[in-house]
Amino acid sequence: MHTTRYITCTSYIVGYKQCISLVNLSMGQHMTSNTTSTNTQHLIDLENRYNARNYKPLDVVLTRGEGIWVWDVEGNRYLDFLSAYSAVNQGHAHPRIQQALIEQAQRLPLTSRAFRNDQLPLLAQELCELTGYEKMLPMNSGAEAVETALKLARRWGYRVKGIPQNQAEIITCAGNFHGRTITIVGFSTEDAYKADFGPFTPGFKTVPFGDADALEAAITPNTAAFMVEPIQGEGGVILPPKGYLKRVREICDKHHILFIADEIQSGLGRTGQLFACQWEGVRADIVTIGKALSGGFYPVSAVLADAPIMDLFGPGDHGSTFGGNPLAAAVARMALKVLVEEGMIDNSREQGEYLLGRLRRIESPHIKEVRGSGLFIGVELYEEAGGARRFCEALMREGMLCKETHENVIRFAPPLVIQREDIDWALERIERVLMMP
């Protein structure tokens, strides 16, 4: 059953009939019990016909979410074990974040940065006090945050380290995923991300992930920064060897280069700490965050750094029409509040330990390795298992939604509000599916 929801439509935005249509669509009222399957396929067909096919989603059409659960247009309920790639750490439609969005949307959604607003200063203060960095720079998407960090690192290389103009190098890791822009895919090691998109931005080197010696060997006088995901999410939830991040910090200090941590997926509680780097007591020079920064309500990202680095940007050097808008800032403020006040980071650590332990006890002939931190877990399958997607499709039929990555890895990353009984419910289905032929 769909709970009653109301959509307020102002007359100068849409007409009455359009408003009714929107309400009916959102509640699934345009469907009858006899036509739900037809309409599900109809929506899939419409997307395939009119939308760019740059994704390969599971064929479930979602219409509503609450907490850890989502419902499709046929009324079927699913446990979300992906959390929109960690963007929904706080759970779907968290009421406190929702209310903050509604209240701010009714007051003032956008000003551009040509004028000041009363929400951005408060977000800046609260985010810096929470994370321990002196400055933040707001953007919209994770890729924009990464691009911002790269620009900042290059400017630091020229103005602080004294690298000759246009000679700055940034080192990245094999298996990385930092976004989809031309520059970012240019230093990806995944051929599919790069095919037919060149030529690419110069100035990047690649070293193996988790190999501190290789990092040190790649550094030259022109190296400005090293950028790394503390845990490679899209790469298959790959964890580096213990002590790697601490060694990276020492190498960066020794050679006077910046340490950039991409915590867009791994940050904001996903691993059981505010930042994954904190598991080794490491503080990066620049941190990129996004996804859960808005609790799934709005695109919000940010770059964190101390003043000597961030102040290298002056007026006109970088910006975004929507970056730091009052609606985004109000949503992000509340998203951070509920993450901390409702104990979600501790819950991620506690429930993640339990889930990881139980998954490792599953005696499936398909499982090669189970690895993770907090509620950021990857189950790698043997190649002979026939790929991870068929298991994800089977889990969907069991009422669970997750997604394969790199062909043979199932990624498990439920919202951080999940409780023990929900995990037990999921484990019954996971074990059953992983035991199938």
C-alpha cells in the first residue's frame, strides 16, 4: 500500500491537470492491479527509448523509499543494500532532512554566489568544526569536488612548492574511480571509461593501489600531489594493506607533496568512522566529500583543506552557479546533524562488523573473498560463478537490491540506519542465493 503524499503545485508553475498527473504518478495511482506489469515495462521502454543508455540498471522501477526500504511501482518492497552508492547513508526520505529541504525551498532555494545567503556560512562552520579542517569549498557533484581538488593541488604546486609552470604532476592509483569528466577518465586504468574520449589532460601518473614503495619511486621534483581513495569502492571494495595510508602520509610529508583523500564514497560514516582515513589516524591535506553530504535529497559536494591551501583560490578562480546555494546548504547541515546525533557512524561500525562476520561464515563454492570496513563490503566471486550480476538479479527477486561491480564483485552497502534484525533478514536471502548453482 502507498501512503498518502501531497505535492504542492503553485498555479504559475504548473496547471491543475498537470499537478494531478504528478500526484498520481508519484503514488502509482495511474496503475491498476491488472496493468502493473505492463506499466513497469512501459516505463522501462520509455527510458530505453528517450534516455541515454549510459547505465545498465536492474529492471526494477522504484517509486517510493523510507529508511532502508524502497517500493516499486507494483507495490513490491525491497531492502536497499546499495544506498545509491553511499548517497543515502541516512536512509531514504529521512524526515528531518526532508523537513529542512521543504522549509528552505519555501524560503529561498538559490541566490548564486553573486550574493550571500544565510545558510552557507552556517554549513561552512559546522562542516569545518565536525571534520577539523579550517576551510571548505562547496560544489555539487563528486566529480566537481575532485576537479576542484586537482586545480587546488596544481596551484599549490606552482605557488608554494615552486614547480615550473605547466609541469605539475599528480599521482593516482590503478583501479581508481574519481568521476566521469574528461580529465578524470583520462587517468583511469579502466579502458571502458576511456574508450574514444581522448585526447586526455596531461600531468598524471599511475601507481599500483596499496603499494607505498611504488608511490615513493614515482615522485619527482614536479610532483604536486597524490590522490587516493582510502577504499576503492567502484574498483570492488578494495582495501589497502594495513599501514598503507600512514606510510602514504609519511611519504607525502618527506617529499613535500599534498595528500588528497577521495572520501566521496568511503566518508561520512560509511566505514564506521567519519572518514576512512581515520582508521589509521591519518589526516589528508585535501579531502573530497559528496553523496551522503545531502542524505540523498540534493546534489551537494565539498572540498576540505586548511587555510594555507584553500586560500590559494581567490575571487573568480573557481566557482559554480549552484555550489553553496541555500537549499543545498540547509539540506547538508541537517544531513550532517542526523548522521552524528542519531549515532549512524557508530551503528555502521557495529552492524558492519556483524554483517562482515556472518558473510565470511557462508560456505558457498562461489565466494572467493569477503572484505570490507563498516557497512562498505564487497563479496568477490570466482570467475567460474558466472558473474555477479546473476546473483544481484536473484537477490532482487528475493526482495533485496544491490549491484555488481567489476563483473565478479557484489557490493553490499545498506543505509547506516539498518538494524540487526534487518541484517538477519538479508542474510537469509544472501546465503540462499549464494548457494544456488
